Amino acid sequence: MMYRPGCGVVVALVIAGLLMGGAGVCFAGADEYGQNGSIPGVSFTGGDGSYKRVVKDGIILGIVPDFPWTYQDEKTKEYKGLDVDILREAARRLGIAKVSYQIMPFDSLIAALQTKRIDVIVDNIHENEGRLKVIDFTSPAYWYGAAVAVQKGNPTRILKWEDFTGKVVGTYRGTFYQPIMEARKDLKELKLFTTSDVEFADLAAGRVDAILDDDIKMLQFIKAHPGINMELAPVAIPANETLGYARYALRKTDVDLNHAISRAIDEMRPDGTVIKLLVQTGLRARNILLPDLLPHE
């Protein structure tokens, strides 16, 4: 990264301003970000009718059993998670009163979107060449990274990216990580999982040597299950394989709705809402931006 004089100060001030929330950044008494009502001064009716449709008929959000991003609470049956909270608040600011959910495996989401079973993929999804051909993405919401998990003590000595050679490696089916690992021809075997619980259980039992998945997801699982035979390994993910911003996805024909949701997210980032939800989930305020945009700690 090229360091620019004053960059750290500027970014620190940006983060501080974001953390102040709406009370600190709403000027002249205006509800600039739509915190207390609909976003003012903008229309999302460009012609395809998709925004008007969901305001009238409601919106269906596609989610996955994928804690902490999206999931259904087993006791209360409520839909929860960071991405659920972000989209629920975006819908409120856009005047979309009726919000419903369809829960399914991650690798079913794009098909469900294309066949109109859902209106938005809400379990955050990252851009890649294949996906860009068939779906459109919203504005960025936040960022998190990938990590490698191994059994406690790292018995197979996976310390760097090249150490996957000859190993059984697992990852979540349909995610950004699947094509990355499928491109590696040096693995003994690639196992694909449709639930995190089975993925982590197979690692703990030694049925896979390592798994590649979301860092915050695995850290929170380890924290919630302190006795599990699982830890993160010090494997640096190659720069060309790292995740971009977490976003949400819509049909290419739903341009008005994409513009509306993107605008709501764009307001929720500077008014502090997304940062508040990030911190509640266990991420840091710094996850509002890509790491290369922040000064080194």
C-alpha cells in the first residue's frame, strides 16, 4: 500500500465521525440519513417498477443458516444476524413495511433470486466474475477477511498457503472460497459443506486437515465452544484471493430496487448505523473499510 502523509489522521477522523452516529452528524436539524423516517430528497422510481413493487407487496429476503451473518433463532424462531439487521433497517428507511424471509442453503440463493422466489440475497455475498454475469450487487456494506482453521496444535503443520498441498481441505459450498480451492490441483481432496456446524465438526474430528472460511465466523464459533478441537492457523491468504467488500445481490432487472437499497446502505454507513451493528456482531469499527484503506496499527 502506498502511504500518504496525513492518511492515518484523516482515516482516524473519518472513523471517529462515523462512531458519533446520527446525533453528531445531522446538521441543521434535517433527518439527513433517514434515521427517523424515509430518506429525504430522493426518488427510486426510474422506470422498472421494482422499488414500487416491494413497497406495495413486500420484499422477500433470502438468508442462510450462517451465524453470525444470517440465521433463525432456534428458540424464538426470529430471523437474526448482522446482514438481517442491516437489510431490515434499510427496508424501514425505504418505507418497505412488509419484510419476509426464505431460508435455504447458500448455493441455492442465486437460483432462488433468478426464479423470483426471493428479491434480495441477504447473506452477504462477494463479487466475482461468474456472479457478475448473472446478478447485480448493491453498494458495499462492510468488510471482513478469510482465515484458515486447523485442529488444536496444528498437527498437520499448515503454516502457509502452500502447505495445503496433499491435504484434505474443506470450505463452504457456493461461497467465494469454492472456486479458489477448486482451482488448486495439489489438494488430496476438497470437501464442500452446506452448513458451518458440519464443516467445523469434520475439522474437529480430523475428517479434514483444514478449512477456509470467514474469520469472524470461525472466531465466534471457537469462542462459543471453548473445548472444540479447532484453532486458527497463521496462514496468510494471497492478496489476489482475498475478499472484497461484503454486499447484497439482486436481479439485473431490478435496477430501481438496487438503487434504493444501495442508497439506504450509503446513508447507514456515515450515520454510524453499520458500525454500531458491526461492533454488536463482534467485528471492529475498522471493518467499515477495506484494510488497505486504513493505516497500519
